[in-house]
Amino acid sequence: MNYLAVENLTIHYGDKIIFDDVNFYINKGDKIALVAKNGTGKTTLFKMIFGEELPNSAAKFNIHPDIKVGYLPQDTILDGDKTIKEVLYAQQSEKFQAIERYQKATEDPENHSLEAAMLDMDKLQIWDLESRMSQILGKLNIYNLDQKAGSLSGGQKKRVALSAILIEEPDLILMDEPTNHLDPEMIEWLENYLRSRDMTMMIITHDRYFLDTVCNQIVELENGKIQKYNGNYAYYLEKKQNQIEILYSQNEKLKNIFRREKEWMSRQPKARTTKAKSRISNFGEIEDKTILKHKDEKLKLETVENRLGSKILEFHKATKSFGELKIIKDFDYKFKRFEKVGIVGKNGVGKTTFLNMIMGIEKPDRGEVIVGDTVKIGYYRQENNEWDGEKRMIEIIKEAAEFIPLKGGKNYSASQMLERFLFPSHQHYVLVKKLSGGEKRRLSLIRTLMLNPNFLILDEPTNDLDIVTLNVLQEFIEEFEGCVIVISHDRYFLDNCVEHLFAFEGQGKIRDYYGTYTEYRLEQQANKVAQYSEPKASEPTKTTEDPKKAKPGLTYNEQRELSKIEKELPELELEQSNLTLRLGEQLNFEELEKINKRLTEIATIIENHNNRWLELADKQA
């Protein structure tokens, strides 16, 4: 069943081509990732599909009349006067009204409206809505439904909006950066949830593990054109690499032809023969093709020179709390030169506060945080800088520095740095207010690097940046001759950028873990399995279940089922993590297909187990 067909979409802004006669469709069951650079029109396309923005061309957006489209925007706007409950119920007014009618009808045994209420529940297919809603809200750490939306942080608003659309379950879901503001555990849960359910969606995300796990198609938007790849992200990378190699081979042949033809043309031949006329005519075409293939906008960063002394950054018994919330407790650490550290932990444990202590914005309750005299920090914050929208990009960069000294005694101007970050020269004088969210983040990153730091602090640098920029940023961090601290929820980014982790595990405990983030998560899963498997010290080892000892509210068989679920869930999650890790290996298509099939099976089992666990836990309570 065809849900959406886009035809003849063409949008040009001056010389900039956004869409050039774009045509594509979405069928029921498609889980599509839209991949493109920042500023190429991804969010604009979503807004046009949802009807928030009209195309300025003869394009057609044919949406099946019987389906409902849901949209999770990149920047969430909620009615600040409404409670979370009201926000959620507003999305599902018809369904929740039906549930309320059914509940009232069941309370009165003589109520003759019970049959009608049950028919409404059947028609709307909402018998599991409340339990599903409880599960979604719990997984996204949303508990106080009476809290006003106006008091929520940006991340909390995004999670409320995500909850609303998952509870609603429209026929076609458009999600713009759904993993922003989610901690890794939430992202893993969302992956499993989306993969295990029969949903149709189109997603914009920079999270490469998420892309690989959830999506079965990749749609690439490049140079105003759309190309579809039937497979996950790993399959897309394989096919894209093949295309690049073919283009490179063709370009090498064209260069050789071009060289020979140029030598021939330099002799100034007289176009008297048919053959000569043909060669002169073809020369221009060959030249255009050769030059075109060289217009490969690739970001390349070089390391700045700004040497660190022996004392860099030291924590001496540093302790910080806010009321009962302990951020760090008696933390000791001395940074070494060129050290690259990732900071991970659930939302709200104090990761950004830790960075603010380094910057002197927050002071420790006791102990010391000492920054060395030679340290020059570049701090890239997760919030976009509120620049004057009437200023031009080049002005924003020049406010930081006119030039930046690079390794080897070279200098780069502000204009050259903008070009290296894929802002072509004709765009340097564009007003800031006309930039996309991702372009503003990229501009902020350039501004941070223009300060010539030798200690980089990056707070969620991956949010809203496209995959091309993220790959370049990873290369830069690898080559950077200084220290780096990164807070990120992007598991792929952490796996490839840092040497060890500061894992904020709650109650002020910071664990220094040497290894990748995926290895850390696998260890956590293994510990969870061991915790469930080992008998408690206070209880004797049992070989058989005692029916008389069953937990209150559950039958003996239900208690056994609950125990079985609690044992199997961590084992399944561990297998899931191991298989997800394997997706990053060099595998052939058959192996990838086999792993993805098993991952889908596991996600379905986990989803069913979670739903059943909720039912049994409610009954037990």
C-alpha cells in the first residue's frame, strides 16, 4: 500500500539547488532514513510532507486519504500552560475519551452502555493503550504528568513530544533527530521499540548505530537529487563506496583523455576535417566532466600548535552536590597530555555541571579543581549561541579571530576556515537567521576552533550535525594535539573518538573505564545477567519453586513466568548488544542479513516480555 508519493519537487534559492525534480514514495512498512548534509533541505521536506510548509513549485504530495501522518520536529514547541498529561491527551483525545467511557461503564454493572464502550475500544484498537503508555513514559523517564510543559527543559520537552507520537501511533511517522536529548539506554530502548513494531516511518538522524538497527531503506539527498538504497546503513555504505570507486576510476580515465586532448588542442588545429571538428567539440564536454568530478567538498582539519605544560587539569578530592543530588564525591584525577575522555551517564546525573566546574562556572563544595597556566580551553556548548540573526557568518567567525595559526607556521583566515567546513565562499555573507539548525551548530564549532585551544571540551557536539561533518570531526579529534573531553549520547562517535570513559553511575560515583562505550554497555549487561542469575546471600539456594512462597497477587505459574522473564530479559539484551557490535565489522551481505533478522526477532521478544512484565508487575502490586 502506497502511503506517500512525492512528484516533481523542485526548489532553488538563487544559485543554491535544494530539490531538483525529486520523486520518491513511501510504502507501508518502510522504515526509511533520510541522509544528507546540513542545510540541504531535510527538515524542509518533512515540513512540506506534514503540510507546515508549501512547496514553491508544481510539486505534488500525494498522501493516502485513509492514513494519518505524525511529525516529531527537531525543535519542540509545547503549550507552556498545559500539563504533560494534557499534552499527551490532546494527541489522543478520541482514544482516551473512549477509555474513560469504558472505565465508567465497568464501574456500574447495570450500565447498558458497556457493550457500546467495548465496541469503541475494539474499533480504535486501544485495549493495550494504557499499559503501552505506561511503558513508553517510564522508559523515557516521564513520571510527573501534572507538571506544566512551560517548566520543562528542552530535552524534557523533546521526550514528551516523542512519547506523544509513540503513544499516538499514526500510520506514517516523520521523526527529525529523535535521539537528541536521549541517554544511550533510552536510545537502545527506542531502537528495539521501533524495530519490533509494524510501523511506517521516515527518520532524520545522525546516530549511525540507530540507522543501522532500525531502518530498512536509506534515502540519500545529494545535489538536489534523491537516491534510494534498499538495505540498512551498513549496506548503504558498502554501495556508496562502490559508487565512489567507480566514479574515481572513470575520472582517472577522463583525466588521461583530457590530458591528451589538451595537448592536441594546444597545437591549435584547424577544424577542417569532420574528425577534427568532432574532437574540438568533445574537448569541452570532457573538460566539464573532469572538473565536475573534482568538485568534491571534503572537510579537512589540521592540528593547531599551542603546547601544554606539565600541569593540565587536576581534581583533588572534588565534591559537588545540589541538595540530595550528588554530582561527584571525593573525585581525584590528573589529566595527561593528549588524553581523550568521553563522559557518559543518564540524563540529570550532572555531566554538564562537571564541565562547568572545569570552566569555573560552578565551584566545588569542597576540594579543588585546578587548571594549568598553559591550558587554553575551547568550550563547545550543546545550546546554540544566540547570535544576532542580522549578522553574517563571516562576522560571527571574525569576532573570535581574524586568523588561526595552524601546524607548521601556516595561517588560515576566517574565510578559509568556513570553506573547510563546507561553507562555500558565496555563502560567507549569508545572514545567520537564514541558516539551518545544523549549519548554526557547524558555525559554532568553527568559532570554537578559531580560538586556537589546546584543550577541547565538547558538550553534545553530535546533536544536529550531519554524518559528513561528524566523520570529519572524528578525524580531527584523532589528530588533535591536545586534550579532549566529550559528552555525547552518540555511541558510534564515542566508540571512535575517546580512549576511556568517565562513567557517571549516580550518587557521586565516577568510574574510570578504559575501553569503548559499547564494551562498557556489554559489561553492564553481563553484570545484570549475573545479578539475576546469582542467588541472594540472605536466601538459601533453591532447586525447585515453592508454591507457598509465591509473591502476593500472583499465582504460582504467574510467579514462575515473571521469574523466567526477569532471567531472560538481560540475556536477550546482552545478545542484542553483541550482535549490534558485530554490525560494525566487515561482513558480507548474507551475514548482515542474518544478524539483522535475529536482531528483529530479539526486539520482538523483548517487546513482548516487557509488556507481559508490566501486566504481572501491576497484578503483583
